[in-house]
Amino acid sequence: FTPATTTVGAQRLVLESAYSFLDNRHTFDTHSFPEFLARYGANEWLELRLGWNYEIGGEGNNTSGSGLGSEFDGGELVEEHTLSYGAKFAITCQDGWIPQSALIVQGFTPTGGPSSRTQLVATYVWGWQLSTRGQLSASFRYGTETEEENHGSLWAPSVVLKAPIGERWKIHGEYFGIFSSGLPDDRSPQYFSPGAHYLITSNFEVGVRIGWGLSDDAANFFSNVGLGVRF
């Protein structure tokens, strides 16, 4: 859920894809795929982003960080697909207590499904490379949300600790939550999620995450598997 503090680098292309399953507590389960995202480095500090995703279930997927999810109306089984687009800007490099940081600005426009409203999301992420080769990162997202005729906001803090195991494995533990305000039915789903990533080659990574909801309005459980390829 917490994005990387780095951009992909000048003239580098990263393609990412994943599948998520959410065991929702009060409605139909959610399936989310391919969670496709292409990231291209225009230069060292600017990354351009373009993605697409398909979801089917009783609620939107709010566990992947590819937006902030949405609550589908009425708890019915709903299909929705969404185009995402935006940019990531490198802000600071790590220097002592000054963290490495980046800003992501994205739009999410439905290309099919019950909603036609574009969601705008801004994410600031910062973190420190630790002396143990681990990394501590945190992020804060702000997104727009519309429910019927009401316009509200979504706030999403997260923090993750990553630790290497050997040269190819990395494990992590993460907390994240999404808090709405200004809507008729405000919600605050929160999660704890461990995971692992394996570097098959220097340019090909696979990963898996699982997670548990910490609040009644979060999914009971979710799992996610994905991969990334760099060119």
C-alpha cells in the first residue's frame, strides 16, 4: 500500500501487475485484477504513470494502493473498471534525518461500471534507509470522493518496515487505513499486512501480501500476488 520513495530512473520502464482477493465482512467478496501499472522515467526526478484495473464484488478494492477504493451502493455484486493516469515527482534525497521523499498525483476515471466520477488522489511518501539495510517508510494519501450528491474526502496514512533476508528476499510488515469525512456514511477501514518479495533477476520481482482488517468496516481478510518487470 505504501509506494516506493524512489522514481524508476531516466528512460527506464517498469511494468507491474497483481491480483487481489478481499473477503468482505458484510457483502460479496471482491476480486481485483490485473492492477496493471506502467511507470516510465522521463528523467531522474519525474515518472509518468498509466494503469488499468477491473474489479468485481460487493465493495471496491481499498488494499492495493492503486487509488483509495470505493463503496459500491447497496451491497450488490458490481463490476467496475478504471483507468489511472498521473505522475510521480522525486522531492528530497536522504541526508541524515532528512528522508528520501516523493509526491504522486493521479486521476482515476471509470471506464465501465456504476460510477462515472473521476477520483483525484495525491500521495506524499517519505522514508529512511536504515543501517541494517532495512527501510522504514510512511505515506499519506488524500483523495476526493462523491457519494450520491455529497462531496467528501478520503485520508489514508500508512507505515511499512522492510527487512532483507539474504540477497534476493525481502519481508515487510505494514499498517494502513482509509478514513472518510464529509460523507453520509463515513468509514475508517484499517489493516495490518505482512508480505514477502523475491528478486528473480535484478529486473524481475514477484511478491505476495496477506492482511487482516482491524476494524468492523474493513475486509475480514485479503491476499495479493503480483510481479514487476523493469526495462
